[in-house]
Amino acid sequence: MSVFDYDVIVVGAGHAGIEAALASARLGARTLALVIKLESIGRMSCNPSIGGPAKGHLTREIDALGGEQAWVADLTGIHYRMLNMKKGPAVWAPRAQNDRIQYSLLMREHLEAQTGLDILEASVSGLLVRDNAVSGVKTLFGKEFTAPRVILATGTFLNGMIHTGKVSISGGRAGEPAALFLSEDLGAVGLAVRRFKTGTPPRIDMRTLDYGKLEAQPGDDEPQGFSYYRHVTPRNHVSCYITRTTEETHRIISENIRLSALYSGIIKGIGPRYCPSIEDKIVKFPDKPTHHIFIEPEGLSTHEGYVNGISTSLPPQVQDAIIRSIPGLERARIVRYGYAIEYDYISPEEITLTLETRKIKGLYLAGQINGSSGYEEAAGQGLMAGINAVLSLDGRSPLILDRSNAYLGVLIDDLVTCGTNEPYRMFTSRAEYRLCLRQDNADERLMPIGRDLGLVSDVRWQRFQSMLAAKERELLRLQRETCDQHPDLTEPVKFALLLKRPRITSQDLIRYGWKPSPDVDPGTARRIELEIKYEGYLKRQEEELERFRKAEGITLPGDIDYMHINTIAWEAREKLNRIRPLSIGQAMRIPGVNYTDTSALMIWLRKHKLLPSSPLREVTGA
Ligand SMILES: Cc1cc2nc3c(=O)[nH]c(=O)nc-3n(C[C@H](O)[C@H](O)[C@H](O)COP(=O)(O)OP(=O)(O)OC[C@H]3O[C@@H](n4cnc5c(N)ncnc54)[C@H](O)[C@@H]3O)c2cc1C
């Protein structure tokens, strides 16, 4: 009988907390999820949308590992688009507009249905820590809960401060109280607490738009969802709309810039560069005469619409004027005003690749608390923290995905190895091996791992196996069977060779005599086409991956005192000591640790017989 109330406590039931709690309970741990407001479980604080470049990749990876986000996104999607289709397949990205209310309700339903998971509305105000190990949490009204593993997934709530114009109020999100005292407790146990900011635009009543002046942006003809083998058919229910800012909009913002919380000196935290407020866009890009605005419905049971592109902390009367200056929005009525929020986060250099803190055993951090931004980034970390917390309880090896097999690996490695000085979001450009890490093949990369863990059901696993078998058979047929009906051919060629031609698609092959197998669905057909067309590039990337894996394979003992290796530069020694890379590969990615430092480290390791005879040249390609 355990002396603890629970095995795992998850603080927060946002995107990170949900995945952490579900993974933990599904892996058999007695789990408690604590949340400030039950109604806010799975709430989308900003845009009710999942996916987009690199984020869609993350969502599909979460699904392949047995997470929840993709499935619920598919069940509540109202508008689907595959982005970047004019670019290469590495950056094609599924994106959905979701019904905000339904998304949150369904997530709550899934949590409530999970055996082994208790949910409680309570605000956590401190940690129970004994001998540098966590043993539970304290709540605001005094009740304590004990557990040997605690996952903090507190989002933007830690000492959250909401700003609109000159008015600032304490809050974790509009209408929800901030989490108080917990930050101070985290600082007191030695974790580095820092401050970021983010913001959100006003919402409008969709019935007050002049649709004649807006450009409709319908969903794709063949909508594609996120989840694998769940048999959800995505459907478009609404259209989105495009408009733009005008000279008048820019004038209003410039004239009122001192009223913005961001420009009046009230906000001190650093915001996301890639997702600037409208004030930032006008000030930082004065030569740009106009900026795109996307109007996105928030759901099927509401007329509320999200005005994507004008996140702001200007006062309400200025927001009214901005809206009226935009074509199609002249008579639009704001139903919620935009605001900015500042919040505490913990420097991600405080965690290891398992998301456990270095200083407090058993304490894991996931999501926005680690300095990241975005639902997908949060959900991915939550899933990994939930899995690793239970694996460590069971005394099993941790699950660490690396940069060669997942965006999730890139995300966590970037945060832990490089830290971040602005809210971190995922981009396809962050993944070196992105042609291999496509959104379409996340199942092949990760589902076997999810299955081994016990997070992928028998039904889904069987469907996956059938897909693999059908794909293999079709690939072989394409390589074996010959086409003699193409008008440009002087002699018959294999269908696979024909498909390699730039303008020929698998659909075109049908006109030239190809008979696709009935057990190959459209998604698998697209995947086969990509693998054939990009075979050469994929092979080259595989070679690069080999070099990467070698460097990752040279593991570093956890107890090296780098400060005593005086052949390494001082700054590099400090960084190595702080971050404690698991491999030479990870050491090479630490900013401030350069080639000479890793060479010196390899020589030192060899001298101390801690290294096999693998030369650095082989690892770095130098
Ligand atoms: C105003 C605003 C604008 C945003 N704009 C964008 C954007 O444009 N683009 C983007 O990518 N992301 C944006 N975000 C960020 C996005 O919402 C987050 O990245 C994402 O929600 C993080 O998920 P999370 O699970 O880490 O935290 P959250 O979704 O914030 O969930 C936190 C959870 O923790 C609970 N909680 C917190 N503290 C405690 C406590 N002490 N005790 C118990 N429960 C607690 C809360 O109740 C909540 O359930 C914005 C967020 C806000 C607030």
C-alpha cells in the first residue's frame, strides 16, 4: 500500500495538463488533475484552431503516440485546410478551425471518462518538497495532496497580469484568477523564474460583418484531419474570411500608441516575435502599408468570430476605432476586447530531456511554463511528461525522442539544450531532417513507440498494420508493373519511374493504365507518391541522419565535472555543467560550446577511457 495519496499529480488541465493526466492514468498510475476552474478544462485561450506549419506535425505525432489532441480536434473541427501545398511536402501542414466550446466540453468528457484519473477544482499554491524530492502539493485553501511525481502545467497563470490600455488586473486568462504563491515557491526551491508576455485580439459578432467586402476562404474540398485510424470524417461547416488593415487603421494605432500597455512601459515581459501585436507590426514595419486579417468563426453554437492578426493591448475605445477602419468590419460589434498578459515561466534550462527538473526529483514541467507558446507545443510536452513520470515511477528507461524521429524531439531538445529568451514556438525550419519528419508519416515514426508503451489500442494498431501492408504491396506493384500507355514514352517504363516525373501524380497514372488497389486509401496513395517522388532526397537525408545518430550514440556520463577540464573554454564548461548533455551530439548543439570544446571533450573522454574509438571527424563530418 502506497503512503502517497496518488502516484502522479498534474497541476493544470490545459493542453499540456490534459495529455499528461490522460497518459499517466492510461499507463496505470493513480492520477489527480488539479485545475483552477473545471469549466476551463481544455480551453483555447487564443485562436480556436489546431495545427498549422510544424504545429500540425506535432499534433499528428501526439496522436501517433496515443495522445488526445488530434482526435478531439477532428471531432470538433469546423474548417480544414492543408497549408503550404504550393511548397515541398516537408512543410505541408494540416490546420483546423475548431468549435471552441465543443473542444473544451469534449476534453472534459474524455478526462472524466478516464479510469484511474480524479479531477479536482483547486488552485495549487505550493509544493511539498523533502530532501530535494517532490512529495506533493499544497492548495490555496490549505488542503494537501501527496504524490512522488508532480507535473506542473500551469500555462499563463503563474502571477498572470492582464493589461488593456492603462488598466492592469491580476488574472491567468480573461475571466480566470491567476495562480498566486506557486511561482514564489518555485523560486524558493531554486528554479529560475522569468517573465514573458503574449496577447490576443478582440472578438466580434459575425452577424455584424459586411460579407460583400470580405474575401471568403473556404475549407479544402477534401478536408484532412489529424488523427490516425480513428475513423473520424472531417467536414467543413463554415468559411473563414480575409480582409486587411488600412491607412486609417495605421493612423489610429500610431496616434494612440502611448495608450498601449506594450508601449507605455507597463509590460516588461518579452513577447513572441513571430506573433506580434498590431502595435508592434505598425511600429516595427512602418513601410508596410497593410497587414492581412483573417476572420475566423469560433464555433457552431455562437456568432463570435476571432479577428486573427490584430492582437492588441490598446484601450477598448481604440480597439473599437481600429475595427471600424477595416473593410467589411465598419459596423462590426466587438463582443470581447483584446488584451495582453504577462506571466511567469521557468527557464527550460532547469529541466532535462525527460522534462523532470534538475533540482527537484520527481517534479516535471510541461507546456507554457517551460517558456513555449501554443496548444500543440504544450500538448506534446504534457504527453511526454506524463509518460516519463510514470516510466520513472516504474523504474523503467525514459522516453526521449530525438531530432531524427520527431518534432517533439526537436521541441524538447531546443528548449532544454538552448533555452529560450522569447516564447518558443515550433517552426518547420527548426527541424533539420524535416523531409523525413513529415506530417503524413508520424504514424510510421512513432506509433510503434506508442504501442510498446500501451497507449495505442488494438483496433488502431491493426488498422495501422493493414495500412503498412497495403502500402508495401502497392509500392512493389508500382516498381514491378509496366506502363505502355503514356503518349511520350518510346518504350514501356515501370509506373514508379513514371510517377517520379515532376508533373505526374498518382491520379494521372490511372489515365495511363494504372489500377490502384482498393485497399489503398487516398492518404496512403499520397504517401506512396511522396516516397517515390522524393526517394533521392530522402536517401540523402537518411545519410545525414546516420551521422547525427552517431553523435547522439556517444553518451556522456552524468557525473563529469566539466569545470575541471581546463582544455575546454570557461563559458563552455559552465554551460556543460549546467545542461549536462546526454551525448556528444547534444553537447555540440549547446550555444557557446563550439567545435574546439567538443574536440577537447572527446580527447579528455578518451584519455579517461570513457569513449569508444569513434573519431570526432566521423561524428561532425568535419
Ligand atoms: C491571452 C492569450 C493569448 C495567447 N495567444 C497565443 C497565440 O497567439 N499563439 C499561441 O500559439 N499561443 C497563444 N497563447 C498561448 C496558449 O494559450 C498556450 O500556449 C497554451 O494554452 C498553453 O497550454 P498549457 O497547457 O501550457 O496552459 P493553459 O492552456 O494556459 O492551461 C493552464 C491550466 O493550468 C491550470 N492552472 C494554472 N495554475 C494552476 C494552479 N496553481 N493550480 C491549479 N491549476 C492551475 C489552469 O486552470 C489551466 O487549466 C495565448 C495565451 C493567452 C492567455
